[in-house]
Amino acid sequence: MGLLSEWLFDSETTHLINPINLINQLMIKDLPDNTVKDVAIAVALEKESPESKLWYVYLVNLKKEPIENVMITSKGYGEKDGEPVKTSVLRHMFPVVEGGAYKVIEPIDEATFGLNNEYWLSYYIGNEIYDKKFIFLPESIVDVNFIKIPVVNKPGVMIL
């Protein structure tokens, strides 16, 4: 018997079932659907001069309620000149972001716009945790994609 004694037999489908997969499926279905809504990450143009442009990444809370214990990790990755490139992973924490408010996450260098720029956001509303990964794809931070970022009121690209 050995290994097979640890598997379950499904008589309806006549398949063997790994009990660990079954437990994982049951646990996942019991998790609440904490979908992130009305919270965005935006890259906005702060200042422009003939010599340079200054860009910032913002967290924008479009909700009416505050979000708490906000944690954001950021990193860039991709290829440049056929070689793999990775930036450092940075972590940012905000105790509270009020409803209808924003926080500056970090400055961003235009040289990274050719990479995937990933921001992984986690926050709480009450006792419920929410998280979402936002990825600005290479060359997506361009003038043609600009909007006026709500609340921040600056031109830029936003992922909601």
C-alpha cells in the first residue's frame, strides 16, 4: 500500500485525490472575497524642466473610509540590452491613509520605465486584510496613457 494509502478515491470520477489538494481547495473556498476596490497606484509627473522630469509613485485611496496598516513593496524587473535586470526591493508602511487622500510612496527614475514596475499593496479595513499586485508594464508610463490622477491632481498613469 504505502503511498497510495494516503490518497483518497473519488467514486464519482474514479480518480485518486491528493488529500492535501482537497484540504487546500476547501480552505480557499472558505476565505472571504476581499477584492481591492477604489484604491489605486499612480505614477505622476511632479515637476518638469528642460533638463529633467521628476516623477513620484502615489497610493490613492478613493474610498470614503480610511485604510490602515498599509504595506507596499516595490521592485523593478525585466531586460535591458538582452540582459536580465532587477532593482532593489523597497518596503513602505503607512499607519493610516484617510478616505479621499493619497500618500507619496517613492520617487521613480525614468530609467526604470522600460522595466516592469511592481507594487504589492496590503492593507486592513477593520479586521479584514486586502492585497493586490499592481504592475506598470514596460513603456506604459508614456504621455499617451496620461490622465489627471484623481485626488493627486497631477498628470500620470494610474492602475485601479
